[in-house]
Amino acid sequence: MEFILSCLGCVLIGIILSAPMGPVGMLCVQQTLNRGRSAGLMTGLGAAISDWFYCWVAALSMTLIIGFIERHTAAFAIVGGLLLAVFSALMMRSRPMANSGDTANGRAGSVVSGFALAFSNPLIIFLIMPLLVYFGVPQPYYRWWHYALCLLAVLAGAMLWWGLVTWVVDRWRRSMTLSTLHRVNVVMGVVMLALSAYSIWRGARLLLASC
């Protein structure tokens, strides 16, 4: 029973990690608006896989990797900001399509873009660790399959969230014209560009402070 409750808690962790409407959320919304629900879901899947990886790092207490992240916070912030700037520019230049554009290459590209953007923020591991502890995931009797099932529950929770978001956005999309969708792209791109500038500024500050 305790293990089942931990798995249900991990579903909530997946939702908690995905719910904030940050750069990944905006990219997911933009992909759904431009190319349909499938593209948005694939973007969410990429982000969920990144969160799933960091959950493994936290659950297995890989202190070496955590220490590496702490020592290179500035570099991660700068690289993440640059990635965000690239996505912002692409978002503002992209033209919405009347159809979903659902191809194998398109789906793969959506997964990669979602993963890259989420993976560039490894500090999320310091949110994951207390959440895992709160829901009782690290237990002395746990074997590898306990961790595997718990962390699959995290992935399931994240995909439940992205499924809901893309469903809502896709319904909204059907009532919008292509020109309106393009204006939404530009606005979201500007917001993401501002987030990118803040991330690069923060990384540069940390870098200078460490010198």
C-alpha cells in the first residue's frame, strides 16, 4: 500500500514539474497552435523525458552529477538562455499551418526541441529531490523495479498534464485565423526572448562572481 501511494505521489510530481507555464510550456502551446495537438504532445513528451532523467539522478542520489551541476550553474544558465533565444527567433519567424503537419520528422523534431529546452535547466533537480522525499520514494527496501515504476509514474503524470494543455489549446486553435496565430507566435517569441536575456544575464553574473 505504501508503494502504491508513492506511485500516485509520483504522478503528482510529474504534474507539478510540468505545470508552470515557463519556456517549455510556451513552446508546447506554440507547437500546438502552429501544427496541431500531436506536435504539442511530442514537445511535452520531450520535456517529460528530460524531467524523467533528472528524477533518476535524484532518486539514485548521484551526488557527483549534482555536484557538477552546482559547480556549473552559470554555464547552464548561459547555454539555456542561448537555446531559448534560438527557439524565440524560430517562434517569431514561424508561420502557422492550416493542417497539423504531423510527419515522422516533425514529431521527432518536436520531441528533441522539448527535451533540449527542458534539459538546459538542470536546477530542476533541486525541486525534484524534496518532492521525491516528501512522497516517500527512497526507501531502504526499494529495488530497481520500485524506482522504475515510481519514475514511470512521474512520466505518466507529466504526459497527463501535457495532454490536457494540448487538448485545451487545440480547441482554442480551431476558432482562430492563421494571421491571429502568427501574432500569438510573435508575442510568445518576445516573452521567451526576454526570459532568454534574463537567463544569460543571470549566468554572466554568476560567472563574474566566481572569478
